[in-house]
Amino acid sequence: MVIQGWEEGVPGMAVGGTRRLVIPPNLAYGDRGVANASGVYVVPPNTTLVFIVQLVSDAGAA
């Protein structure tokens, strides 16, 4: 499953391009967060996520 913030933030990127995605909780994991098998949160609830994304190839371009 890809979070909605990625679905909205990556389209339109050019190969070789870099983009900073700041994804609010409602477009990421919301109030659920993400816990590992031990129940420890690896992404706490209501966390804003920040990614630096570089598009290195486009599988659909071939």
C-alpha cells in the first residue's frame, strides 16, 4: 500500500528530478500510525512525514 501523499506528490516528476514531499497525517497514516510486530510505533500517530524523492527511472517509459 502506498500512502496517498506519495500518490499525489510523485506524478509529474521528470526522470532525474528531485522533489521534497511534506505529507500531513491525513495523507499518510493518520491517527493509526504504524507499529511493528512488538507494538512499538515506527511512525507515531498524527505524524507529518517528510521525504526527499529522486526519480531515477520510469518503468512506464520503456
